[in-house]
Amino acid sequence: MQKVLSWILMFLAAGLFFTVFLYVASIVIPLLLLVVVFGLGWIRYKQQKALKLSDDVGLRQRRRRPQGEIIDAEYEIIDDDKR
């Protein structure tokens, strides 16, 4: 009789632990998924912001007044004895 009671108590304890595990998992797993989704969204937001800033800097440089090019040339003075 004592063996039967110990087996029943063991199965009840296992069922209780499994039930508690399911309750805890039903709270923890969605929270972890929410943290992962929020983290991925934050990373994507930062990447888009950095990309926009880098494009904006390039756009400002393209809009600037073009500066003269440096041309490497030699000039020869031609003197035709005209004074």
C-alpha cells in the first residue's frame, strides 16, 4: 500500500512540476520573443538612420558648389617681339 501511495505522490508531483513549467514557459517565452523582436527592430532602425545620415552627407557634398579642378599643365610664353 505504501508503494502505491508513493507512486501516486510521485506522479502527482511530476504533474505539478510539469504544470508549473507550462505556466512559467507561457509567460517567459513570449517575453523573450518580444525582446528579440524589439532588438531586431532597434538594430534595423539604427541601420536605416545611419544609412540616411551617410546618404545625406553625400548629398550635401554633391550639392556644394563645384570647386575648380587642378590641372597640371605647362604654359609656354610666346614672345613674337611685339612691344
